[in-house]
Amino acid sequence: MAIVEIKDLTYYYPDTVKPALNKINLSINEGEYVLVMGGSGSGKSSLVKTIAGLIPEFYGGKIAGSLAIAGINSKKLDKKSFVQKVGIVFQDPESQLVMTNVEQELAFGLENLGLSTDLIRRRIMEVSGALSISSYQQSCHAELSGGLKQKVALASILAMQPDILILDEPTSQLDPVAGEEILTMIRRLNEENGITVILIEQRLERCFHLADRFLVMDKGKLVFNHTNSESIARWAGEKNSPFIPPLARLFAQTGFSRIPMTIKEGRSLINKVTGTQNSKNKQGKPVLNNVEVKKACEQSISKQTPLVIAEGVWFLYENGSEALKNINLRVNPGEILVLMGENAAGKTTLLKNLNGLLKPARGKICIANRDIKNMQVEELAGTVGYLSQNPNDYLFLDTVRAELEFTQKNLDINDPDKSEELLKRLDLLKYAEDNPRDLSSGERQRVALASILVSDPQLLLLDEPTRGLDYSLKAELGRILLELKEKGKAIILVTHDIEFAAEIASKVVLMSQGSIIGSGNKYEMLTRSTFYSPQISKLFSKINDNIVTFAEGVNYLQELINNREDSSAMLRSG
Amino acid sequence: MMYTYKEKNNLIYKLNSRTAISYIFLLVLFSLIMSHPFFLLGLLLAVGVVIISADIVREWIVYLKVSLGFIIIIVLVNCIFVKAGRTVLWWGPYIPGLGKLRITLEALCYAVGMGLRFLVIISAFCLFNYTVHPDKLLKLLGKSGNRVVLALSLSTRLFPVMMGDYHRIKEVQRCRGVNFQEKRLWRKAQKYIPIMNIMLISGLERSFQLAEAMEARGYSLEGKSYYSLELWRPRDFVIFAALGLATALGIWLMILGVTDYQYYPVLNDINWKDGLQAGFFSMLLMIPAVLNWGWNKWPLLRSKI
């Protein structure tokens, strides 16, 4: 039976002329795990908010068509039944927790439903046990990590025992480990409790293989709706859509008849291909041989003078914790260095030491041949650009152009051409007179980046720039960073996104507990690792350990197919 | 308040909030009614011992340091402006408008008494701030459906979040070349305007998202219920009994006039009996600290109370 039935649904937000949802027809069966994909502003959130009853109740606007939950028309469902049937978890835990402590938070929705104290107590016990948050029941939210806060938000919805659980990018603000934990919990809820799950998620490589139904939204329309993962992979391949994980995209793009969803399936397919080859070719011919890899490394160790030199840098926070321990680092112009590692490894602290926001306790940092010991952040701002995690922290002026002018004015730069050129290069010229707060998340990030680049810094520091970005926005950011690299800028970026790092890094530094535990070019650092390897490297692990980027994967797979065809032809002719 | 509350593992934190608030309320009430320095000292000793046992001495010292400045002002103002009192300690120069400066023992003692009262109130406030959970307090003020209570709860929850926002935005502004080291006050204030601006815009966006999340969890529904976290334990009854005794003793002593003290025109006589009564009264108010000590020392007692 369809638990959600949508017919000809069209919706306009108040004071808009373009529909946010355009003639949607959709049927979701009970117990399905539905993955909703689409770019920024495609209507994904509007769709799930309609199913959750927030549209049009909370937002207002005009709506046409019908929505039925468990066979009952939404207009006939009273608010209480709606809330009990459908629960929604949003992306930012900070913006959905209401009370100050965990137990009160879990009780909030149950109090609203008018449940008795005994029942509330029982529900809290059950849900906090199931999500392993019992020991935090008396903790204040301020003491919890981002991952735990999101678990509390999820628990507070689950306590209301909804039939349908909607999650709107629940892991976008979390680090990969916490994100993984949330996605595992969601899978368990779906598999073990039969809860219908509707998930909007950007980290497709982690949940794509779990979904029973795939929806793709574009400009308010439902452009793809199917239960077969291979069909969506093929469809995305044909349409050149970025909304499939790299693994599936690789096989779809190289014309495989079967599309694997997991690394295990992918490797089995590859083994079938390589299995037909003679023993000489079994290890596969690397896309880059050892000499080429060495060359790639040497490119990054350029003969130029390093732009950043950190020697024996130590840093202590006021509470006495040693956040950096003996850091030695060199970054050349035209190099992208990616800092990776677990949470609290010291990555952000290192960035803040490099731009002067924090001062090392011991050691020396030189930027562009100048010791920055006695230099203030403001003095360094023209040389070192810093983009923090949240682009909203940058935006307060009425227009995009004014944001760029603000930085120029502070740094006494009078170069309107530079700002114009940057607006053009970052595809922001059409929004130059718009309020940056009215733009989408990807566009806001580009404005924040432009407000930094306008001072033409030689060194660019980026802290988690891909957080919350979808595949296409990530690809666009990667393109911009590679362009800057080509222009000779040095870039240091902190990211947990291994797929992104694989595509753009020249050098990778792994940090743990304040120390550098490994550094090298991406071929050395991002292969042969169980956790710090992109999907493509994992796929070809021990077959060809020199493949990191998607393009290399495509070339190599194509080569394997060609070799196979050659051998078959040889066998046939022999 | 949320910013300061951090639960510690001792009995003072594990009292029913009604017990804790009643205790603090009575301390403040007695300090306002009683004027005898022995009784004020007794109240200060009692609250001090409870604070020490609650392990918030470091926080208390900050409050005491701030209070010291106020007490000095109280003493100075009282000594300079109050001409009552017969025991002159020092004749000062002639000051236009005030006449000849005359500092009396009575005015000095009165100021010290006021200072003691101020210290009791500040210490009670410190105890309240660090040991009463804001959620529990808000629950006492009204059911969770109450809009004022919800607004207060949200404000306390978002305070640390906004402090984090402030520091982050300031860092970002510095990275865009804004120099906050400006010497001229007006120009310095101007530099802070963008920070406030961003905080306001982000705050509004967050409020909208919070409202949406609350709506999704049925906040607008009628017929809410009330979930209480609080348990009554023997420790609460023991403390309430001690408070009852202290109140009865306090009222009886007030009726007898023992808790009053006349500073002017000459200081009342002080006898040892007043000290004994004040000491006994103070000991009743130290019961929470005694219970906490036993709670920490004897697991058996801990299991019983």
C-alpha cells in the first residue's frame, strides 16, 4: 500500500511566480528507503516539507493537487495525526533543538502530543537506549558534539514514533564519522523497524546502495523516479547527471551492462574483466607508471622558493591542551595541499596559525619570506585569504558587489577591475546587485570566496569548503581551485571529503592529535588505505595502486575493456 | 545562565530544584529582614560552607572580587555622607556642601553590616546561578507550553551558540582586513556594527528554522501535557525540615527582637547569647553541606538519602 501518494502537486512560495514544485506525481510504498537527489534549489526540500505538512501550513503560498498519507487525504488529517505519522529531521542540529538538556528535548514533542508522564518516560528510555544516548540524558546541548546533537534531534523525532521518517541532509553539518553513524542508524531503523525513510543526502556513496527508490528533482520537477539502482545509474550516465556516486558513474560512463553499487560488486566485475587476460597483464597496466608518478610528485616539489614554511610549530590553547606538536610544512606557489585527519586533529588550529589568528607557542612560520611572528591578521589579510566553514559569517551587505568592495576598502585596495573580473570568473556577475543572503548555498560560498580573493592573496586557506555542497557544486569549486592553482596561488584546505581531495590535491598531509603523521603526493597518501582512499582507488586497490582521480579510473577501466577485447580477438583469431 | 551551569557530581546539584530554590530564597529573605551583624555573618558562613561543599569556590571568588568593589563604595559613601553616630573616629577637612567631614564608628559598622548583607545576597545568587539547572527552573515557572518560558529556554540555549558566532564572525572580519584595535571609541564601535549585523541576520534565519522545527514537532497543538523530571528524595525532606526549623527559629528570634540591631546613635551592646543563637541558626542552614559531606563519605548514607 502506498504510504505517500502525491497527485499533480504544484506549489508556489508566497510572492513568487515560479513554482517550487511543478506537477509532482509520486507514490511511496510502506517501508521503502527513498533517496531524494537534486541540485541546490531543485525542490527537494520543498517536496519533503510538503510530505511533512509544513507546506503550506507553515510557509503559506499557493498549492494545487493532492497529498495522501496512508490513504488519508492530507486535508482531512488533523495536525496531531500529521505530526504523529510524519517526522522530519533537518540539517543543522543547532537550529532544531529547542530545550537546553537532552531529556527535556526528547520530551518536547511528546508533551505537545499530550502524552502522560509515564508514557513519555518510557518513550525517552526506549529511544535513548536505541540511539545510545542514555548516558547524555542529563547533559546540556552546549556540551555535546555536532554528531551527538544530530542524534538527539533524530531521537526526539523517533520518540514520537512516526510511520514516515524524513531527513533533510542530516549529515551535511557533520564530520564523516558522525555522518556515517547517523546513516547507519537510519538504515537500521528502516531494516529492523520497517519505518519508511525519505532521505535527502549529498554523500551518495554512503547510502546509494541502501535505497529502494531513487528520486531526482530538477527545477521543481520530478525528473526521475525508479526503484532500480541500475536504471538511475544508466539514466545519469546518459544525462551526464552528477547525482550518482563515483563508482556507479564510472561503470555507467564506460558502458558496462551491469552497474555495481558497492566496491565489493565493482571489484568482482573488474576481476571478471581482468580474469580473461593472460597472466602478464593480470596486475593491470598502470595508468601512471612509476616514473610518471615520480614526475607528478616532483611537480609539486617545485624549484621555487616555498611560499609557506612552518618549522617546529607548537601551539597550546589556554586550557593547556597541545593542539599542534612540532609541525613542519612547506607549501609552494601553484600547489594545493590538503589537510586531512580526524576531528580535533589540529587542522583548523594550523590554518589559524598560518593566517595569524593564533600565534605559535614555539617554532617559526614564514609566509612569502616574512616571519609572521609579529604580524597581525589584518596585516596578513592581503597575502593570506581565509575562508571559514560557514559562508554566512561573511555576508551582511546589501549587494554581492558591496561585499567585495568592503574587503578592498579595508585593505586600501582601489581596483574595481579586479572585483569585476572576479565576479565574472566566479559566475557572480548576474547576481552583482542581489542581496547575497538571497542566494543559494553554493552561490553564497562563491560570494564569500570572492570577498577573499578580491585582495588577490598569494595563499588561500579553506576550512571544510565542501561541507553541505552537492556533487555539481563541489565539482565547480574544484574547477575554481584548480584555476587558482594554475595562476600560481598556493592553497591549503582542510577537508574530510576524500573524493574531493583526490580530484584536486597536489599534496596530502594527514594529521592526528596535533601532529603530522604522514605527508606526500596524493598517489602515495590516498591509495592502499582502507579509510583514506576515494571509491575509485578502493575499486582498483591491488590491481593498480596508482589510480586516484575519476578520470584516471575511466581511462584505466577503458584500457582494461580494450585489452579484454584484444585478447578475445586474439583468442578468436588464434 | 546556561552559559555558567555545569553539573558536578555532588548532592547540592542533585537536589530537587524546589528544595534548592527554597533554600536560596530563604537565605536572601533572612538577609533582608535581619540586621544583626552576627546573624548576617551566620548567613554568610552558611552559604559559604554550602558553596564550598558544592565545589564552586573558584566561581564564588570571582563574585566576591566584584562585590569587594561595591562594598568599598558602600563604606565610603556611608562614612562620608552619614552624619549620624556619636562615636567620632576622625574629623576631616571642611568640604563645601557637606560641611566638616566626620567619620563615626556607627556609620562604619553600619556600612560593614550592609556589606555583609550584600555578600550574602551575591553568594546566594552565585549558588543559584551555578547549581540550579535552568531547564528545571523554567519548568517550575510554568509548563513547557508557556510562551514566555519557551522564549527564556531558547535564549539560554542559544546564548553559547551566539557567543560562538560572535567569535567566529570577528575572526572572519579580521581576515577581511578589519582592525578592531582602533583607539577612537566611535570608530571602534563602527567596526563592530557588521558583526552585530551578521549575528542579527543569522539569528533571524535560525529563529525561522527553529520555529519550523517546533511546528514539525507539534508545538502549535492544543492539549499539551507536562513532563516533570524531578524526583523527591529523603535529602530534600531533611533539608526542608532544617529550613522549617530555621524559619521557625528566625521568626521567634525576630519577634523577640534578637535579630535586630541598632547602629545609631550608638551601637547596641553585643552579648555572647546573640552569637550563640546566630550560630545555631547558621548551623541549621548548613545542613545541605553536612548532608553533602556524608553523601560523599558514606555510600550507605548516599543510598539512604
